Amino acid sequence: MEYHPEAGPDQARQRLTELRETLLTLHKALLDSERTAYEIVHGPVASPGAFLQLVINDAWFSWLRPITTLIVQIDESLAAKNPPATPHDFEQLISDMRALLSPSREANGFWKRYWVAVQRDPAVEVLHNQMEQELG
């Protein structure tokens, strides 16, 4: 769904909500893919709690923080009451999502690691392509 400023705030909110769902699915696929890569090198992760601690604290997973942060920002914007988020706020988050998931010049940043995951894991590639299509 493409947003047009004259369409009103409900359409902008709906578009962001739909994109958020795909982004969450992509985030989960990235976590699963990185867990597999981590376990190949370091052996099995003992439990979901141990995995959560790795995601939070281990440098292996630190490259995923920009996407996690964006999801939190989207959730906060969608939940905002006083003052409520505006269509402009929603569109800015969509622009941020587009920028994060597009090629960048960062030599060692998010894009480099993200693109490796896209190329390595067919599930991530499918979701990346879906996000590109949905973002226009």
C-alpha cells in the first residue's frame, strides 16, 4: 500500500503497520540465520535465554541492533498517544526502513553484514525481496 499525503493519517498508519510485520519476520529470519552461523563456529546455544543473552551482549550479533532499534521506534510511534504520531512521523520511519535495507557505503556497518546474510540464507533473501517490493 502506497501512502499519499492527501489520503490521511489512517492510511499512513496502516502502511507502517503492514511494513512492520514484514520487518519483524525479516528480523526473526536474520536472528535464526545468525544463530546458525554462530553455532557452526561456537557450538550449540544451550537455551532460548542463553541465546537472548548472546543477542544482547555478544559482538557477533551487534550488527543487528539498527534493525532492532528501528522496530522499537516503529512500535513507539504506533503506540504514541500524547502527542500522537503524525503521518509525517510514519513516513519518516518508512524512509528510515528503506535506507537501512538499501546498499550503503558503510565499509563495516549494517549493510555489509546484512548483505552477507541475504546471500547466505534463502529465507532471508526472500524476505529482503519482499521488503524491497513493499517499500517500493
